[in-house]
Amino acid sequence: MRKDAREVSFKLIFEYLFKNEKNMELQIELGKSPEFKINEDDLLMIDSTYEGVTSKIEELRNSIKKYAVGFTIERMYKADVALLVLAMYEIKYCDDIPYAVSVNEVLDLSKKYSSEKSTSFINGILANYIKNGADADCETEAEVAVVEETVVEEVAVETVVEEAVAVETEKEIEAVEEV
């Protein structure tokens, strides 16, 4: 399943950011893990993505630096950097993957592996990257519009959730104060 292949790729990239060398044993281990539903095509995708990211890591880091306005890559969570690198690689080099798919899948992974605020942080950087840096690679204006719409929807949903939590917390505080 491609979603699982992307998650395995993320884990490999995450580990690569710490060690700065490829771990073929981990790649084989994750590819065979019962946690993931990986077929032969997925293994090829993992291998291609991992090889591609590691060979273009400096270029991808520079893109993060360029589009993460006001943030230094050294101070970012490694998981966020790994997710950004993965998405930027797919956006720039994987013509068979629509931008919106890359963005949505990485945002899903950020909810699982990163901090609470990382989703909107990653979302904003990728929106900036797509809007200002990856447009030359877009096949159509519609593809950029879909990604921008996805980014806006994702931020809107996050805002609604935050507001709901704030209201719920306020109600709980009022209930405690009444007692």
C-alpha cells in the first residue's frame, strides 16, 4: 500500500537525518515488517524515494531553509524536517504523485509522529513551496489550486478543532468554579 510505503520512507529519512548515512538493514527490516502492507511496487517506491532523497538532501534542506521563513532548520523537529524533505522530494521529482496527495499524506504522518502544532507548520511551508517554488514543475494551474485549497481546508479544520477545545475547556473551568 502506497501510504505504508510513504511511512516507511519517512522513517528511513528520519533516521538518515540523525546518522547522515543510509541504513540498508533498517530499509529491509521495515519493508518486511508486518506493521506495513508492502508489495513489490511499494518496495520499489521506498527504494527510489530513499535513494532520491539521500542523493538530493542538501538541495531539499536548502528548499526548507528558503521557504520556512523565520525558522532555522537546525531548530526544527527532525520529524518535521523528514516530512518536509519527503514531501518536497515527491513534489519536485515524482511526477506520478499529485501535489495534494503528497501534502495530505505528509500532514497525516505529522499528526502521528510530530508535535501538535507541526501540521499547520508543515502545511504552511509546503504551501509556500508549492506556490512560490514548485510552480514551474506544475503541469496545470488546477493542480496548484487543489493544493492551496487543501492547505486552506487543513488550517480551517485545525482552527475549528482548537476553538472547540478552547470552548470545552472554558465550560469545564466554569463548571469547576460553580462547585
